[in-house]
Amino acid sequence: MADVVTGAGRIAFEVHGVADSPAGMEDRAEALLEPLRRMVPFVANWFGLFDPACQQYFALASHGYDEPTTRYLAGPMMARDIELIGMDRSARAMCLRRLPVPPSELPVWAECLHPAGFCESAGIGLFTADGRYLGILGVHTDTEAYPTDAALDLLEALGPVFARALDPLRGVSVTARLLAGAHAGALVTRDGGIEPLPGLRAHPLLRRGSPLLAVAVQQVTHGPGLVMFLWPYGTDDAPGHVRVTVFGLAAEPPHHLAATVALSDPGDLRGLTGAELDLLGLLVEGWSADRVAAAFRVTRTAVLHRVERIRCKIGAPDLALMLMRALTNGLFVPSRATAGG
């Protein structure tokens, strides 16, 4: 076996280039195939992102397997095998000859991959710089000649770069900070759980069970993928608001995340009072003047007078544009906030 990887410097340069690319994650995964193939001449590849909600793997890029093998890779036995050999805990590059257990004891290999004609494999657990486990990058060959030890060493050295290229959250926290000037944030999972948002600190409003998070997920589930609104936060002596920016993530792999929520300073509120922001929240949600009047036991005329003051502060020529500007600029407080959650 060769003790060097031909063109190792060029391969590393290309992998770094993919990791720095603004392309989508699935496109970055496909772009990694060519430099990876020059390291290990594979006939099949599987990049699996781990979904902690179901304890299984989502195939980000998969080629060269038949349907039964593809199902096996996405099933619980694959997760079990990865845990057994420790690839979800170590960033060491692995192949069959490096396994801590005989390949015959791994159902995915013994019952699926080997009968399908594969002779060797190379893989590595993907871990981000802040220690998050993302999943597995794996390839399979039809010869025992590959991977070489040199190829495995190069794969291991480039592991953090592969992880950066395939990190679903690579741009989320950066985007949140740039767009919202965020000082705190969190990731919300489909089951209402909370995960840290890299680069942003935690906040008392961003805890499991928080009504703010319920509203945030509801906003992007039933509306656009990006929404902004205000939320009361302060003390009795110094009441105030924080601006909430929500990005919907449900459509992005690995699909266990529902949204990212970032908090920032409220910004220019156009002179709107807290009561006026609350009223805008009701109007944005479709409440009529009559319904507002009935709910707060005031006259319809009083409501309309207050709406007119709001329209003037926002600088809109009519009610429809006033509501559009309130919605697009996040100049409203959702009704669940004013109702106490």
C-alpha cells in the first residue's frame, strides 16, 4: 500500500473550499465526493446526520447502495453499530481493520454491506469545533486495498473541516447575529426541547415551556420562514421589550429542529407605547375593532382613535399598510404575551 496520498495538499484545499462555500448543505455534501474519492476510491458513500429525536440517521448524501441497504443505514441497527464501535464519541478515522469489535458482530456489515459486495470501508464521526456530534461520513470500497493508512490519517486530519461543511447550523447563528443584532438565542426542537445556539448565550425567556417559544414556533409553522415580533421583558419599575427573530428550520436536515430563536434589543419602536404594541398584536392576528372593544370593555370609537394614533406613528396612509409595516418590521406584541402565556 502507498504510504502517502497523492495530491493530499490539493485535496485539503478543495475540502476547505467546500466548507467555506455559501452553497446549501446538500450541495456542499455532493461537492465533497470528488476530493474524498481521490483519498479513498470508493464505490458507495453515506453521509448520515444524526437525529437525536428519533436516535437514527438522516442520509444527507447517499450513493451506490441498493434499497435494502439504504433502509438498513437509516434504521436503528445502524445507530446501534455506530454506538458500539464508538464513532459517535471519537473523531478517529475508522475502517474494518481498526474496529474495536469483529465486523461479523456488526449486523449492518455482516447482514447487509458485506453480502452486497463491499470489501472495506472508511468513516469518521463528525464533531464541530464546539463539540457537537453531527453524524457520520462513510464510504465503502470493492477492494481491501483501500483505505490506506495514509488516507485514514488524512481523513482524520480533515475531519473538523468535513464537519464544518456538513454542519446544519453553520450559518444559523451568524445570520441571527447579523440580521437581528442578537445577544441571546436558542434552538427549538420539534418536541419543544431547547438546544444551545452556537455563538449566542442563553436567556430566561428561552427555556423549555416558555410561552415565547410556543409563539415563535407557531409563527413559522403557519406562516413565513422568518418572522419578527416584540416580547415584554423588564421589571415593574422599568418595563420594556426584547425583539424576537425566528427562523423556521423544520424543512432542513436533520429535521429534528423546528426553529432558531434570537433575542436582540427592541430597536426603534416609532414612539409606540406598550399598550399600542399590544393592540397592534391583536390587529395583526385579525381582531376587529368591535372584538377589541368588547374584550376590553371600551367603545369602538375609542379603539378607532387609538388605531389612528398608531397609524400616524408608523407613517402609513391606511390601515392595511399600517398592519403590513407592523408585521414586516416586528412592531407588535403577540396576544399570548399580553395574556400572560
